[in-house]
Amino acid sequence: MSVQDISDDEISLLDIYEFLKEGWVTLLATTVLVGAIGAGVSFTLPEKYLAEAKIQPAQVPKIFFNNNNNNNNNNNNNSNINININDIEGVNILAEKMQNPNYYSSQTLTICQHKNNLNSQFNLEGFVKNLKPRVEKNSSFVTISYRSDSPAKSIACLDAVLSDVKAEHNKLILPFLQEIRSTITNNKEQLKSAEELFTQLSRRPVSFDFKDNTFSASQLLLATFLSKQTEIAELKKSINRAEVLLAEPSTRPASFATAPYSSGLKVEPKRLLIITISLLAGGFLGLLLLFLKTTLKKIKSQSAPVASPLAN
């Protein structure tokens, strides 16, 4: 290959200048045209506002019966009951359940989507994708967010989602609450019997005369009296503790750890980004058209017949 051939294949700054000089009108026209189309599309897209909240699962006390009556290490223990207070289900499990569109009621889907074709699988999956239930790193909450055409609608959607979580958790909590209520009922029955016996014992005379034939019976009566007195105190303590466990904060429904928040600033469409991408696409399209135009022109010039000097 000769030096002349190499120089012909190289593109110099002068070639680039001539290329742009000949096609700057096309380049500018395509850039402006595509940019204008992008700007028009960006202003026709509906505005979206974001709301976000964090859900904490329902909390419920769980009762465990011990065989060791001397185990009093836990502050929530009485003589034979151990009580642990935990979330009804882990946040990761809750987040996984919330990925399924069937987790939500038709009322929630109506509030969130504002569409008639709620049965469309595409719309249901789009709803969950928009909601994005997730657990942040080292978090004890499920974070949800939603985009809608107004901040109020976005917040209303999150409230509806929380209502579904509450309804699901209430079903899971019910057996544990019934167990605590049953324990309270049994303890109250035992307390009633103990108080009745205690009243009867308190009315009987007790003799501490060693010479009295009833001294041994008096000792037994006193021991029973003191035992029932201790039993009554323990039962009252157990009942009060169980009743406290049925109230907040020991037992609470699913709730927002932080109230739904919307800044009121639109997050979609990102008009500046759309216009910038449109201008870049228009410039690229213009360069492509110029390149094709120049290539076709070169092919035509090379394929044109060259006049022979001997023809004359």
C-alpha cells in the first residue's frame, strides 16, 4: 500500500470541517425536531407524586408454659408461664407476601390504581412494582412507596395497603389473644374459688394453746389460710399482667413506623432528562443522515465513468 493510499483513507480535521459545513443544516434540523418532539411528549405525560412510608408488623405476646416453677429469670414470667413479645411475622416474610398481588383487597387496588380493568395481570403486577415493598438493610420495617397523580392519592394508597396488612395480621394474632383471654378467665375462676375459701377460713377461730386438742388442726388451718392468701396475691398479679399484655404497647396492630410522607414535588416526568436525551438522539440521527449522504455521494462519484483523453 502506498503512502498516497494511506493518506486517502485518513480523515483529517479539514474533512470533518467540510463534513459539518455541508451538513450543519441537516444536523441542526434533526436535533431541533427530535428535541421538540421529546419536549412535547414530556409535557403530555401525566405528572406523578411520590409518597413513602414504613410498616411495622403487628406485635403480640406469646405464652409458653414451663414445667420448672422456680424459673423466674424473665420479668414476664409468673410461677408457671413464660411470655415473649414478638412481631407476629418477620419483616422479610411480610415483604415477600406483599410481592403477591393477591395479598391486596379489590378495594385497595381500586384506590391505588384508579382503573377499571383491575383484573388485568399486567395492571396487578404493575401495581406491586410501583408499590415496591422492600426491607432496607438492617431495618425492622417494610418500606413501601407509591406514585400517583397527586400526593393525596399516593398517601391514600399507602393507607389502604396498611389496612390490608392489618386485616391479615389480625387473623394471625387472634389465636394468641384467645389464649391470653382464656388464661385470664381461668385465673379469675381460680381467684374466685380461692377468695371464697379464704373468707371461710378467716371466719374460723384459731387456737394456739398447746394444751388444746385442736392445736394441730389450728396449725393446718393457719397454713392453708396463708397459702390461700399468697395464691390470691399471685392470681391477681397474673391477671393484671395478662390484661396489660392485651393492651398496647405489648399487643398492637400493624402500623406505620413513620407516617406516609410526600414532599409534594413531582417525580415524573423528568422533563429535563427527556429533552436532553431527545436532543442527543436528534444530533446522533443528524450525524447518521449526514454520514449516509456523504457515503452515497462518494459512491456515485467513484462509479461515474471517466472520460478518456483519446476520445477526441
